Amino acid sequence: MTQINCNFLCLGLYLAFSTLSRIVYLTLYPNYDEWYYLACWNAIKNGEALYRTILDNKPPLAYFLYAVPDNISLFATQTILSTIVAFFTALIARHYAAGMFFLMITATLPSFLELNLEYWVLGCILPAYYYLFEKKSIWGYRFAYFLCGAALMIKQHSLLLVLPLVLYNLWTDPRHFWRNAYFALILPLFCLFYLVYCSTTHLVYDWLIGYNLWYKNLSETGKYIWKRFIYGQFFLLPLYVGLGLVILSIKSNIRHLILLLAFVLSLSSVWIGKELYLHYQILIIPFLILLFFELAPQKKIKSIMAGVAVFFLLSQATYFYTYLTGTNTWMKKLEGVLSYQEQKQIPILAKGRVLVFSAESHIGLDYRQVKHIAVCSCLEYLNRNNPHSARQLLSCDLYLKNAIYVVPKSCLKRYVGSLGYRIVFEYQDNVGIEIDHCA
């Protein structure tokens, strides 16, 4: 059997296992991030503008990608992306078990199953690593850098995973770097043209950079920060044990060193942001797998795979036990405590009402009806830069008159006090308020 046929067979097996291992995803409510990105895409589709009437702190391409799940479902998209990431993990590791490791580990936690931006980033970064490592053709180099540009337009933190590739290419073949690296600019330029078309280029700093600088520490997570990180890493324990047993095998091989650097930077990338959500740690998984497979002998791989399989089967059993009996297992309860991601009942709003969704609350919505999006903390952010901006945001004619604004309760007196409003619903520390635009 040729190598191409083996690869196609492997891809088919990964797709089948990815589908089966993610069936439990269908028993979960969509995560609020998934709702949010879908809502953003639908707002763009209906003519709204990023960073003006859609306020968030991600690069432009992130929202356009959710046209895919909008058409084929979140489950199908998550399954396909997981298959792609597993396949390229196996190709880089030169061992088909590496892809199975990725699929099993990412099926151990509900947070690892969410269709978040990390999967899209890995779907770009890992093929880029493969094509640069293989050095098969000039178009392989160009495609790799094109994917690097795409990753940067999905999540800013992808820069930490692009840097090892740049260093590798400069070290091994600087001619190809200078001749082909400009392909990384293609998608960023398209995104820039889009923002010029929307006349929102002047707002990009506030929402893409300024927002992240404002949340430059992790103080809000308090005592949970280390517990979250350790809990997320708990399901990678067999790999860490295996890596510990073979870490002395690392040599001054450029490939070894680049994968080690990529793993270290993937660890640091999950700490960049306001809070360390468990799904941030998806970025770590393939690079830990690659480093392990790069160093471990065949016997170690088989024994570590047994440990990974035990965690996978344990998690699958707890999912289905919870689903069939309605009783939360220790695993489900622990994740709820550490990640604040207990599934809540979605508030039922009047039919046809438009909801301005908060990315920092746990409220689901019918994203097909959404026209305007705002993060709940945007009022506090705008007030820090311009005391009049918060009032302008709430009374802006660009927003529909029947919109519901999700804001922190602390905003009511400070920023909204003199405006006419009524509380539509309360949810934890947030309230949904309807503004009387005639007031």
C-alpha cells in the first residue's frame, strides 16, 4: 500500500473515531463562546460592522470562520477540525498513534470539545509546521506562511506559535524565508481592506489591542487560576510522565529544539488574556504530543497510550452516566467549579426580540435573530477612555430600539442611571436592560 493510500486510510479512521468520540458533544448545550461567534457572523452577514456595532477583541477572520458551523452545524465542524488537527499531528510525528492521542485527550473534558478559536488556530498552525518541516516544494513554503497569516487573523496569541516556524526556516533555509514569507500578509491585507470598507480601521486599536492591554493580568480569577490550569493538564498526565522519562534524550537537533520551543510557547500562550479558561489549553495538547513522539522509543509509546486510553474511557463513561441518570459525576462537578461553565437554563425572551449578547456572561441565544453584539464590559472600557462614550453607546441610533443590553449590575447607576431603562432579566452578576430611546 502506497504512502498516499495509507494517509487516506488514516484520515478516514480519524474522522470515524472523531465522530464517535464526540457524540457526547450532542448531549451538551452550546457554550456561550460558540453562541457568541455564531452571533457575530450572523451580524456581519446582516451588514453590521466589526469594532463599531460588533464589539469584541478578536482579529477579523475569527468571526467569518463561523459561517461554516452556521451552515453545517457546530458538531460537524468540530469533528472535521479535530480530524484535520489529528491528521497533521500524526504526519509531523511520523506516527499514526499521535493523532489518536490528540482525539482521545480532547474528548476527556467538555471544555476541550467546545468549538472555540483554538481549534481553528491549530487547523492552520499544524499544517504550516508540517509543510515547513517537510520542505517538499516552493508552494509548500508559501502555503505554510499563508496559514501563519490566517492563524494571526484568528487569534493574536498565535504569534507565539508562528515564531518557532520563522526561526526554523531562517536557520535551515533563509533563502526560502525571504522569498516566501510575504504570503503571510495575504489574509491580514484582506482583513485590512474589509475594515477600510467598513470604515472601522480607527477603532481596531481599542478593541483588538487596547482591550487586551487593559486586561493585562489574571487577578480576576484569583485562587482558581492554578486549579484550572492543573485540572486541564491532569488529563495529559500520562504524556507528561512519558516525557519525563525520555526528556534526557533531547539532542541539539534543530527539529527537537523547535518542537521544544513550540511546546514552551504554547504553555505561555494560554496565560495571555483576562482569564485562564480551560479551552485555552487545547493549544498545548498537540505540541506536547509531538515532543513526546519526537523523543520516545516505541515501547514507551505503547505504555503511555494505555494511560491515555484509561483517561479517555473514564471521561466517556462519566459523560454518558450523567446524561442517562441526570446525576453529575465528580468530573462534571469539578469542571463546573473550576471553569464556571455549569450549563444554565437559557432565558426565554419575547419572540422576535433582539439580544445584544455579552461574551462574558453565560447566556445562550437564538443567534439567527441577533443583529448587534456587545461585550458587557465595553461600558466600563469606554468610560475609561471617554466618559461620554458609554451614554452614546446605549443611546446610539445604530442599535435597534428593542435591543436588550447585557451589562454588569455595577453599570446601572454609574453609566445608565439617568437613561430610561427597565430590567428584562437578571443572570448572576449581569442584567439585561431595555433602553427607552425616547427618554
